[in-house]
Amino acid sequence: MSEAAPQVAVVVIGYDDAAHVTDAVRSALGQGPAVGQVIAVDDRSTDGSAGLLDRLAASEDRLRVIRHAVNSGGCGTPRNTGIDAVTMPYVMFLDSDDLLPPGAADALLGAASATGAEVAAGLCVRREVPSGREHLWQSALYAREATIGHPAERPHLVHDTLCVNKLYRTDFLRSHGIRFPDGRFLYEDFVFTARVLAAAPRIALVPDRVYVWHVRRAAGHLSLSLDRERIGNWQARTLACAQAYEILLDAGEEELARAARAKFLDHELRMYLAELDLRDAEYRRAWWDHTRAHLAGYEAEDWERDPAAPGTLLGRFVLDSPEPRDLPRLRELAARPARLLPPYARTPEGGPVWSAAHPGVDLTPLLTCPTGALPCAMDAELLPRARLSVLRLRLHELYGLLADAGPLAVTARWLDRVTGRPVRHITLPLVPASPGLWTAETAVDLSALGAGIWDLSLTVHFKNGAERDITAHARTDTPHLRRRALPSPRHLVLLAHPYATHSGALSLRVATGATGAARVARGRVRRLLR
């Protein structure tokens, strides 16, 4: 809906982003009459951004440009500058390299007005550039319209730490003194969001897409949140998470504070552990020591909240091991969906543990885990052949839990990496091959798949009626992970390259025809020359 009078201000912040900032501002102005004010805060850019904004403001009365005399070093200070300049009843935030989709302000304003909520929130779309691949951020929160009288009614709200997919009542922020951390403070929105939740607002949720977050991994310099190769990034992230916890706890919101710690295990810890074996030894050592110190502050209630969750098991291992170990296995458990690879060790009394070297990491909570949530391990190899390639799958037993559930069949799908859509799928019987192992095998027509990157997605079906969606660990004990040129009746020539992703899952690159083969060859030469 649109109000008779403008209601919303949009604060756009930017620094040295001349390539994108005017598109962001235009997307805010394009929201229609609901937006009565767009405040563009330039954080002392040196690339001409401010001049572009000034020229745009000359023809647009709703746009006000504010320039900082000194660069603040972060995102918090420019947003605070914008809050101070707002004259509208509601405020939204927008980064210079992102966009507000059409109708975003109307959707959020309509929800806030209809429910009397101090905060309205909607779906954020993470869009990979230039591929266009999209991921919905925290989509479960926004599956349907909802009004939350108090944040503790839905503790999962702590998982959505973004400030940009929301609309806030301006007087709510000002009356509670809610601001962003100033200066160079990474993950400032973690702290801001905790301050918002600690003030116990009424929150309206809508399923509409209200923000497009552009993820530019190939950019000249990564955004602060994507630049994870430096240990300072992890230190800043854990600091922001620790401050968010303290803010919620000090406000008497213990349930939200515990949920924030659970979110750290499930999100931050899994994300960084999945990448840890890509880092050098110095980074790994520093990361491990810092993480152990952070987790040492966790209490029994934090570990008992979800004892079988992958993040909880990972955290317990980090605390148990004084140095980085078992990184490939940790990476697989940190994957989504989680995979716990063999071996499956037991104590002399028969209790499940991480390994003989780490009997202190108790895996007993897995014994009461629902079948559909078990970290099942299935490995795969794809053998490209001239006519039909062969996909071989092996499902591993997990402390007798799978045998009890009765593995029945597995549905295999090839998903297009860009669109996420399944192109081919088949359901195969799982056949007992040896104690603790079930296998399945099928032919794969690579010519029918066509050019692209294909991710293998699996669903295991059990006799007890349960299902478990998983990905397959790419086997490394066979020579299948290499590029092959194959004759193709349809394309003349086809290049097939099964490979393991960073998380260890099996994926497949296919290039078709002479043009596709030449493109792959040129790319390989460029990588070798770097």
C-alpha cells in the first residue's frame, strides 16, 4: 500500500562505489510516493561518487547528499549520520552496491501500518554477480505473514542479523537510543540488531522480496563481510557476536541470548570451519586459539540446547583439541547438509565418540536424533564414459541408526548451479553390499545434461518413512576426479570434469562442442599463468 503522505526515509551509504551508487539511489527513489526522503551518506569517497550523487540530487528534491569530512572506516557511522537526518516516521537502510526491488517500501510500510509494529521485515535475496544465482536469506522466517508480539516468541529472529531488509519506526530507534557502533567496526549490524531485539519491538514479517544483496566475489576488493581470509575478520565477527549476546542478556532476554549463541555455532562456526583447510598454517593456528577462547565462555545451557546439532559437535571438538586436527572431517560435518564421515569410533563401553584420539567428544546425542536429521555420509564417484557415464553411491552406517531405520532407496538429482533447478532425477534401490554399507548405481547421460555446472543432490528414503536430504562426499580414493574429453553424437566433443567442492561434495562441470572446449582450455591456461 502507499500512504497519502510520504512515510519512509531510505538511508543509502557508500564509499568509493561510483559504479553502483546511483543505481542504488534510483532504486530507493523508484519506490514511489511512500518514500519521501532518500539520504545518501558519502563516507569521504575519492572516486567521484559524491559528484555523481550531487548531479542526481540537482534533479530530485527527495534526495539529500551528506558528505563526511573524514572516512569513518566502517558502515556504522554513515548509517548513524543518516538516522540523525531522517525526518520521516520510518527509516530503511540500503548499501551502495545493492538494490531495493520495486514495491519493497510499500510491502514493509503496509505491514507496519496494519499491525502497529515498530519493525517490519521481509525477504533478502543474495544474488551472485555476475552469474545471477540467487539464495534466499533466512527464508524460513519469511515463509508467510506473521506478527510477533515479542521477539522471544520466535527466537530464530536472532539468525537474521541484517538491518537492510527491514523498516524501523524512527521514533522507536531514537527513544531507545538504538544506533550502530561507530568507526571501523565490522559486523555492526549484529550489534544493531541485538539492540533492536533487546528493546522488545512488535515485529511484522512479510514474504515479499524487499532487498537484493549483491555478492561480488570477483570484485577488486571484497566487501567487509566476504573478506574472510584475514584472521582479523574472524576476530571482528566473534567480537560482534559476543557483544550481541551481552546486549540481549543485559536486557533480560536470556532466551534470545542463548539462541544467539546457538546461531554462532550453527552459522559462524560452520561457515569458517568449512574453509579452514584452505588457509595457511599461521591462520589456522590463530583461528583455532581464538575460537577456543571464545567458546570457553559458553555455559552448560548453551551446549545442551541442541546437543546433536552439527555446530554443537564441531564446537565440542574445537574445545577438546588443543590444535587444529581432522580438518577434512570437520569440513564435511560443517557442510550443508552435514556429513559425518567414517570412522565411527566407540569407547570400550560402546558409547559413540568422535575418534579414538578424541574420546572426549561424545556423540551419544546422535542416538536420539531423528532419522531425517542425521548427518548421513554417502560417498560418490562419477566415471565419465563415451556413451553413458556411471554414478556409484555408497551409504555408510552410523552407529546402527541407519540399519534400524532401514535404507530403502535414494533419489539422485542433478541441479543447475545457477538456477538450482533439477534437470535429471532418478530413484534407485539401495542394496546391502557389506555390513554397514549400502550401494546404488546408475547410468548418466552427460550429453543430455548439457553444458554447465551440476551439483548432485540426494534424498535417502527409509523403511520407517523418514527421508534425509543430503549431498554426496566425492570419493578421493579413486581416479574419477579428473577432466576427460569424450566423443558426443550430439555435441561432437564433450568435456566432463567431476570435482569436489570446497565442502567435499561431488559436482560436475560439463563443456560441450569445440567452442566450449576451447573456452575451458583458455581458462586453464590463464590459471596456469597466474
